[in-house]
Amino acid sequence: MADHDKPMAWLPFSIAEASMSTGADGDQPDLPQAWSYLTERLTSSAALVESDPVSGNRIDLAAGMRHLLVLLAAGIDTALRFDPDPILGVRATSTDDVISWGMECPDGLYTGSALRGGESYRLYGNRGTARYVGLQTMNGIVATSNALVDELEVDADGNFEVILSADERSGNWMRIEGEHPTLTVRHFFYDWDTEVPSSLQIERIGGSVQSEDLSLDRDVTVSRQLVALGDFVHDNLKFFLDFGAAPPVNGFLPGIDRSAMGAAAENRPVIGRWALDADEALILEVEPPEGVYWSYSLGNPWWETIHYGRHQSSLNAAQAAVDSDGLVRVVLSARDPGVANWLDTAGHSNGAMILRCVRTKTAPTPKAQVVKFDDIATVLPAETKMVNPEERQAIVEARRRAVHERFAR
């Protein structure tokens, strides 16, 4: 019924792509068949969660089953908001602190817009005050163009405009390609309380390109969406299980450009994998990179970022304490060791970890050392910054409030 090897099936936009496909009528399942296919794919996805070795404890397994709901929510949102002639606007994506997949940045707010091939657009507004504001146009998952707003022509008040088109224009310009191009705007914040995101609008410019007949039979559209939704949940789950197994256990892969799979070209993520027993901790040591932005973040086995409002599961350059020798040392563990640079594994037995390096001079690979929890103090410098339980509680409460404000809508 569906092509399980379709390269893009693990991405939400594949659901919109399926809605616009022009296959022969005989290739389309009827609605009851499509619904059965969806439920079969969900059943096989649940079996994969249950059987995969990353389900190391009950917390891991529960998170995996919940992750299927997350993927369903992301896919359903895409299906329900599908419009063959999209209303333009730069809005928040479905990815936030609740709908988490693919290890979104804990310091981030992602916004964007669906565009139409052959059209030209004007993106305009104010930059805001986020540490990093990056623009990316995409054709499917592959980046077409990337730009930091700070490297465009921006006035003294932070206002700017940029043309998005297939043909090159003078001034601020970004190329778009493909039948269904998209725009993504990434905001990364160092100070969660004071930095504000951009306020942007987008409008079509020039004459509208006459498209093919946009009237789709509702039953055909829904049937295609149900099939694509089933494939998205299953294939996204499988993609990140395979991808997450690539790094060495309690180690990292070198930082590289991953724009071919959707990352911003200016971001060189250093991707790792952690796995710890309850009485163990992982100590990471790195010389902090110099540049626009860097941060550590932890994920669970399903490549969900561990909730960064309920847990101190991330640290950016403004939050992390630097030791007197110029190095940053962080401790991963399930229990609070009292170290300021603690990354909370939230009871999981294993998961992903990322050192994000955005437009930095280096993308260093952290040194990693597994120690017994009771031995943490013996391998850290004597001047390591510590916090007491009351201070930790205040830090987490401040994180919770800031995350709530970021995504309140």
C-alpha cells in the first residue's frame, strides 16, 4: 500500500506531500483500508518500542509509548492544517517542550511557514533579541539556503526584510526550490527570561503563479493522509532508533554539517549517546567553543529532549559554570550530585546527548568518563561550583516559568 523505503516518510511534511500526490486512482486505498493500515502501523510501532533494547527500564518503556502519542500529535497536526493553497504566516511549529522529537534545542523556539513552488515572497519584521536567529529555506528535508539575520542588512532597530524566490535578487535574498518549499526560523536564547523572539510576517509578491487544479477529493486526501501518518510514526521512530545507535556508548561522534538531514548549515552538532546504571555518573569535559552559540542537552532513548522546564537537562554558555582552567565539566546522573553543572537524566537508563555549536570556531568532542556516583567529587576540581537543594529548586522553578512563557499561546 505504501512505500516503506520512501526517504522522507519519517518527516511530518511527508503527510502534506502525500495529500498532493497524483497517483493513479487504483493505487489509492479506500478509507476503511487506510484506517486499518494506520492502526497496523501503530501496532507495529508499539511492538518496536517494547522490544528495542533501549527500553532499559520502566521509565524508558513508558516514555517510548508516550512518544508514539507525540509522533501522532505532530502528524495529526500536519494533516489537519494541510491546505493546498496555504495561508501565509510565520507561526510556531508543532515542536515545543511537549511535542518533542528529533532532539529539539532546549533554548529554542521554532517558527516557520509553508510556501508554494514558483512563488516569490517578502519576509519582514523585527529581529527580536534572541542570541541567535537563523533563517532556513528547505526543499523537503534538504536545506536550500541558510542565513543568520545578523549577517543580513538590518536597521538600527532590528528591522529587516528578505526576499525568498527561485531567481536571485539584490539585497537580502534567499533561494527557494521545489514544489512545496518551507521556511524555518530558529531562535536560540541564552537568557530565558529577557531575550525575546522575532516578530515576522510573510507575504506573496508578484503575480500568483497559476497552479494545477487545487481541488482534491476529500476522501482521497484523507485516505492518503492516514497512510502517510502511519508511515510517519513508524518510520520516524525507526529512523531515530537507528541514528541514535551510531555514536559510541558514553561517547560522541565528531561534529559535522548535518544540513542534509534538516539541521541548519551553521550548526555543527556533536552527537553522543549515554548509558548509565543507577549508581553511575558520566562526567563530560570540554573547552567551550567560541562563537555565536553553544549548549549541552540530554535526550531520552527515543530522541525526545528531556523536559528542560521540569529538569536541568540542558546548559548553555550563559548557564554553565566554567572552571578556573577554562574547561566546562558537567555531570550526568539520575540523582543530584550538588554540582552546579548537573544534567538530569530523569530516571532514564540511556539516551542521546548533543553539544550544539552554532557558528563557532570549533566543534570540540568532549572527553567522557564514567564514574561511580559516590566518587564524583574525587574526579572534579576542588573549586567546582556547587549548589544546595534550595538553590537547585529555585533554578528549576525559574526554568519552569521561563519555558511556560516561551510556549504560552
